Amino acid sequence: MTKSEGQSAEHAGEQAAREFRTEHGLGVQPLGDLAAIIEQSTGCDVAVLDVARDQHGLTMRDPSRGVTFIGVARTRHPMRQRSTFAHELAHVIFGDWDSREELSIRSPAEVRADAFARHLLAPVEGLTTHLGQRATFTEADLSAVVQRFLVSPQIAAINLERAGYISAATKKEWLSLSTPTLAARYGWSEHYRSLQDDSDRPRPPRKLLARAIAGYSEGVVSAQTIATLRGIGAEQVEAELAAAGIIPGGGDDAAIAPATLPDVSIDLSDLDSGE
């Protein structure tokens, strides 16, 4: 890929991220639950899968049914998982999920998806709105940005340089930092551990889970089926649904198998934004 192609991909990714935020009323503030944002804004099925820990994410489309599926791996690296969600969303927006010929080579489509993820999660406008004018910018300030926008130090440093807060030399130095290191140094390790717990749980597509819960209320889907989809115990499912006023209507259980999820060969090694 040439330098001009890389610059073009960077610009296209940044522009698409800005347009996505505008179209869906997301402003320039930090984003919360990315899986929910993607499901609600695009109609895609989104899942967190229990797959090998060195794998990251994939996007698949069934053109005959018009269904798109985004899957990411459960992980103890929550910022990486968020960048993977955003990266795969870019492939949906650009319609280029079939363009990854050589994962060892960063094609323009992959560079564009990386840029989209970075600008979606930590837009330059959001950084300047939050930070204002600064005469100096310290590692503690970087830590605060990482915690606020829930991005890796690498993503934060790259866009902080673009926003004019740090030099290229400082960016290069900070690219070697990790989120756990910043959390430990600046007092938010407990917050980081809670993020790890959230990103390390399987999560089924919302529409599939909603159908299963509807079936449970009608007495045709078991609590264990829902528990399997969510990766928790059946007793917890029963208690949560009972508290919500959802009681099985009776009848024989007929499980909706987790195999309802797309049957795919997982190869999720195309993105590693760091943590």
C-alpha cells in the first residue's frame, strides 16, 4: 500500500466515523455499550463468542436473507474488544467484509477500518471538547483520556497527536504503554477489572435472546437454554426473569439451540489495536 493510499484510507475512515456519529445522534462524547449501539443502529446481529483468546473479530453477511453477523471474541482486554467492535462496524458500513485476502498485509480496507474505529471511539472533536486548551499534557492526562473514552493508550496517543496535544516523539513513547499499567499508576484498577469482567463474558445476539425469552414466557423454551446462550446459571436466569414478571406459561420445553447462531469457521486474527 502506498503512502497516498494510506492517507486516503485514513481520511475515509475518519469521515465515515464522523458521519456515523452524526447520523445516529451520538455527538462527540464517549460511547457506551458498542454492541447495543451497533445492533440498534444497523440491525446487525452482534455476539461475543467463546473462542480462542488470540482471535479478535469477524463480520459475515448472508445476502439471501439480508442478515449481517458481527462476532468478537471474549477477552480480558476490554479496550481491544471495543476497537474490534468498531473495526468490524466499519466493514459493515463500507460493505467490504469479503475484501481480506492476506491478513498479514494491511490492505487499504483494513487501514480504513482501523481509522474508523479510532475516530469513532476517540474523535478529535471529542478530545478537544473535553480537554480544552492545554499548555502541557502528561501521562496522567493520557490515563484520564483512556479511562474516559475506553480506548487503548495507542488509540488515545495517535488522536491526541492529531489534535495537537502531544508531539510525535511523545506519541511514540506512549505507544508502548498498556491500559493495566495506566490503571495501576493512576488509581483506577478496580474500574479496569470491572471492564475486564464485562468483556470476558459470552453475549448472544439481542434478537436471538429476545426470541428465547418470549419462548420461555410461553413455556416452550427452558431456563437452561437461555442460561446457555448467556453463559450463566439457569437459577440466575429464573430469578432474573421472575423479578421482571416473566413466568413460564407451562408446556414441554423445546430448546432453541445455540446453533441458531451462524455456523462459521472463526478466523479473527485481523486486528490488534493493543491494550
